[in-house]
Amino acid sequence: MLTSLYVRQFAVVEEAEIAFGPGLTVVSGETGAGKSLLVDALMLLAGARADSGMVRAGSDRAELAAEFDLGGLPEAAEWLRQEELDDGDTCQLRRVIRAEGGTRGWINGRPASLAQMSALAALIVEIHGQHEHQALLSRQHQMTLLDAYAGNDALLAAVRDTARAWRDAVNRIRALSGGDDREHQIDLLRHELEELDRWALVPAALEELEAQHRRLANAGRLAEGANGVVELLDGESEFAIGRALLRAHAELSRLAELDATLTPTLELLDSAQIQVGEAVDGLSRYAQDVELDPERLAEVDTHLTHLHDLSRRYRLPIEDLSGKAEEVRERLTELEGAGDALERLAHERDRLHKAWNDAAKSLSAARKDAAARLGSTVAALMGELGMSGGRLEVALETLEGDDPDPQGRERCELLVSANPGQPPRPLRKVASGGELARISLAIEVATLGNDNIGCMIFDEVDTGIGGAVAEVVGQKLRALGERVQVLCVTHLPQVAAQGHAHLQVSKASDGEATRTKIQALDAAGRREEISRMLGGVEITKETRAHAKKMLDRAQG
């Protein structure tokens, strides 16, 4: 339910804050005073397109904010939780429109996109009137309304659940069977596995192969280098390390005979001679063992080339190819041994299809029955609302194909004929805004708010009517207001008298600026406003008496 609306620097409204209660709230005022600005503000908060011309002249921005009580609106509360925008049992929508262009929105104080604001508003407020964005024009909403009117929750849940389960079974079959060509998939996987098993290596083996490639590719350089180091260590040159160590050892031996404290150092030279000798032996053997093996080098080159090709094909690092081989092996085993599982899934798929058929058949029958009842009820209400001879047909269009659909076998379209002799046309193509508003009212009264919307708004719903029909419109709005919150912009006293609360919009000018004022009326103010709506330039005693009588009868 809408609890408050705040408007600042919006069109001709300088600043206004309006509180709303349950029931029917009517909004009236002289022509051009800006009665529909409240509706416009709510539409903008619901994500409608904005332009800078909506900002009051001389201001840099317009600000709009509305607060809603989410009691009885579990879908809206759940949506907020899923979007992580929830804040208790209330919700605030806020939007700023800048004069230089651009707009920003917030939900519960957190930045929100217009798409988010529109999605949330669709769950808490419904606007009817001469506007292009109306929930009732959506075929999806029409189907939802029909199912709510018929009380199809259980049937719809059965259809939806079996359709989704059927689709899951089909997807599992497709995945398990390798799609439409299982044998081709198996052949392909076998080929891939053969390649991967032949060339892919575990990380340790891959590291050894790469090291072997480096040795083979540099065998000549390695042998030559090892021999060169042997020459430096133990060559014929007087500068060879072995010869230098031998001379140093002989000299230190003589010195150690003179001073025994040099003996440990002499022992270090002994160790050095031994280590150099071992190094010379090792390098000599290494130089002899290094082979120039072009054939083995070619084999290793080929192996690495295949690994790089596989790496590019599978878009994986070379070291991950062995893991890919295990994945392919598991997938191949699954496909080759899928016969029993596929048979079970096929039986499950067929069972679910039959269950969906049964549930969809029951849902279709319930929808057909409800469509006839809804059409008759709305047609009767249209007659009461000044469209005598008008009728509404709920057309159910059967879908092509046999695959289970979560929404059932059909789609819904509301067809309306507002005048006798006219063929029914889709509701979304009805040209007259006033007729569209009254048809929407008739549908809402007939369904008594079954679509679980907390606030319904009717803008100029009484356009083109008067007299007894206007009073009936007011009575229907009041009856609807007993179930949900209703806000109605009106210019007819017969409608205004039916309101549980009354807002007056007035406009004043000081010669330099024009301002619109919005105020809640008390009992005396309501009598005066309805007198104004009844009378002409001068309001007489008789007019006031008529207004009082009209209010007493409506409120009684």
C-alpha cells in the first residue's frame, strides 16, 4: 500500500508531501490545476521515461519519493530480498530528474536502475488510465489475471513443475547421449583419447622430456664445454687448477713442518685435491657419455610439437593435458555405458510428458470455464459503466507443438468491443483512453484484486461519462477500495463523493510564478469541493445542500 508521496520542484509543484491511507482516495481540482501530476510522479517512480521539461522552471532538479507498506505483498518483499534491496516491511522509491538531462533512482536508499524500479513497481502498484504503460495491456499479465480469477494456483504449479522436470530429463538425456549423434561423439572422443594418451604426460614426465630435449639439442656444446672445464682443472697448462693445488700442497707441507698450526689448512688442501679429482673424473665421463643422437632429438621434437598442437586445440597449458585425457576418458566411459541410464531417463521423460498432458488438460478446462465467467461478468459491468452492449471475450490461443510448456497449452488475449455491432479487438488496441480506463475498472472490479497488487491508480477513469453512470463508477471504485488501496483522479462529483479520503489540487499565481498546492480535505472541505464540482461560477445554498446529501448517501 502507498503510504506517502513526496514531490519537489516537479512541473508546477514547488513542494508537496501527501499521506495516503487504505480505501478509495479521490483527487480533484480545477482543469489545468495538475491533478494528474500525482499519477505522473508515480509513473516516473515506476521507471517511466523522464525528460528535463518535467523539472520546475528555475530549478536544477526535480525530486520524487514514495513509500510503500509491504504488508500483504510477499512477492515484492521476496524480490527485494533477492536483489539485496530489502529494508524491513516498508519500501521507498526515490528518483531525481536533472534539468540539464539525466536521472538517477534509488530503492531503500540504494542506487537502482530504472529496470529494477520498474520490476519492483509492477509488484506493488498498477496504473490505469490514458497512459501507454499499463499492466493490463500485457498478455502475460492478462493470463496471470485469468489464472488468479479462476484460482488456478495448484493446477498451474503442477503444469509448471512437470514441464520443468520434463525439460531437465530431456537435457540429461541429451548430455548423456552426446546430443543428436551419439556414435559420432563416441568416435570423436576415442580419437581424442588416443591422441592424448599417446602424447600427454604427467608434469614430472613432461619436465624430464623437456630436459632431455635441451640436452639433445645442445649435446655438442655440452661435450665441448665439459672437456674445456677438465682442461682448466687438470690440463697440461701450468695454470691448471690441479697443478696449482699440487704446488700449493707441497709448499704448505714444508711450512707445516715448521708450525703445526698449519696442519688443518693442509688438510683442507688435501680435500680440495680430492674434490677436484672427482670433478675431473665426473666431467670426463659426462663428456664421453654425451651423444649426438639426431634420431632421438627428432623424436623428442615431434613429441613436443604434438603437445603444443594439443595445447592450442584444447586451449590448455601443456601440463594440464593429462588431466584433459582423464576428462575425455570419463566422458567416453559415460557415453559407452549409458544404455541403462538412457532407458530409465526415456521412461521418466515419457511419464513426465503424460503427467504434463493431464495437468495441462485440467488447467485448460479451468481456464476455459473461467474465461466464459469473466467475460460475462465484465460485460455486465461495462453496461453499468456506460458502455451498454459492450462485451469482453477472453480468447485462449492454443500453442503449436507438443513440448510441455510451464505456462500450459495456451496463451490469453483479452478482446473487447466497447459498442454494439463492433467486432472484438485486443484490449491493447482499444483507441479511446476513457473507454480503456472504464474497461480496466470493470476487469479489476470483476476480479476483485486477484492479482495481488497493493495499490491501484485510475487516472481520469470517468472521462466522457456523467449522471447515473458516474455514480456507478464511483460505487465500483469504492467497492474495489474495500479490497485494495485505490487512488482515482476525477472531475465528477458523483465519483469524488464515494471516496474514503479526498485530495484537492489547486493552482495559484502571483504574477511571476505559478504554484500547485495539494491538500487533504476534511468533511467541510469535501462539501465545499463537491459543491464546486457540482455548481458553476457561484455556489448556492442549494448546491451545498446537494453536495452534503451526495456525501451522506455515498458515505452512509
